[in-house]
Amino acid sequence: MEFQSCVNINKEWDIVGARQIGRDFARKIGFGTVDQARIATAISELARNIYLYAGTGKICFETIEEIDHKGICIIAIDNGPGIAEISKVMEDGYSTSGGLGAGLPGVKRLMDDFDIVSEQEKGTEIRAVKWVR
Amino acid sequence: MRIPILKLHNYLLISIQIDLDDQSAIQFQEDLLSKIHKSGATGVVIDLTSVDIIDSFIAKVLGDVVTMSDLMGAKVVLTGIQPAVAMTLIDLGIHLQDVPTALDLEQGLIKLRQELEE
């Protein structure tokens, strides 16, 4: 892991800021247009979840370099209420905020690897990785 | 940021050219409905050619505005959805099945005319 940058999520506009910075970051790594859109959309979903459910948190981007391939890791961290039933939020159509319930299961499909750790009253950390093809 | 809504005969034309944040999207929804109400427009084209990200929230706002306009008696067609946007929407599991779409503004106006049988 060579390079990292983080964006704080405190207000609604930060969702747009995070996805613009993330898209730039992805372009520099060498992702094509479609994957840039996938990555930016995933960031948008993760940032909105932080804003809606935790209030504040941050999104970090890391370049991952291995011998034969390169990728981006998006890390979304908050100190919010945590998620009681992770299997529930990974179901398509499940939402407690009147949304489409497409966010987290969507992020999982948009990215290659997806990992979520959440502790009630402590917070949530999500890591999502996409590899350059 | 307000999105301009242009009137052309019985139609309203909108080209979204900004990176939509949630507040602008909600504002646009309200502006469009009130413009339909005031102008008596029967058809609306929302062109998304310059939009390079539609996440689940924006998709919901767009889907809702189509249904809301329909309730008021105006048909909405979404046009110019980019290939990358179409792919990410399907990854998100969002199919926008009841939403009329067309390739570009021109096709969108043709579709409106057909739907409204003018």
C-alpha cells in the first residue's frame, strides 16, 4: 500500500466531494471509464450511509499494488451506532430510511472484494476493493 | 444549485449538467412539479447526457419524479443515459422498469409525441 488519502464526511455535500476525489484517484490508478463510474457510485453509497446513519465519519482511498495487479481499496469508517443485523442490510431492498435498499448489496456487486465489520455503539468499518482489469 | 427548466410548446426540457447532490436533486423534483403545474405541460424530457454518476438516491429521486409527474398528467422521458451509468445502475440492482427512456433528446421528443398521440 503506497498512497492514501481521506475525506471527512460531515455534511451532505461531502458525499459529492468524496466521490469526485475517489473518481480522480481511480483514474490515476488506471481504471477505465466504466470502472471509474462503479467506484464513484460505491463511494457515494458508502458516504451517504455514513451521513445518514452515523452523522460523521471518513472515507479513505488506498492504492494496492501486488506483483501482477493494481487496485483501489475504499475504506469507510464511522463511530456511529453500528449495524445490528449485517445479513439484513446486505439484502436487496432492505432500508430503514425510505431509500431503495440498494446501497450495501450494490456496493458489494460494484466492487470485487467487500468486507464489513460493525460493533454496536462503537461503529462500522467497510473495506471494498476493486482491481484494475 | 438550481437546474434550469425550459419550456417548449407543451413540453418542458431539462438538461442536467451538474454533479447532483441530494439537496439539488430534491430541489429539482419540487421545481419540476411546480413548473408542470404552472405551465400545464403535458410532456417532459430530462436529459442525462452529462451525468456520469447515478447512485441509489438519485435513481430514487428520478424514478419518483416520473411517477409524480404521471400523477399530475405529464409524461416524462429520461434520455441520454451513458453506458457506464446504465451498467452501474444494474450492478446496484436498480432497473427503472416503468420509466420511459430514449437514446437522446431527439428520440425522447419522438417518444413523447407517440405517447401523447399528437
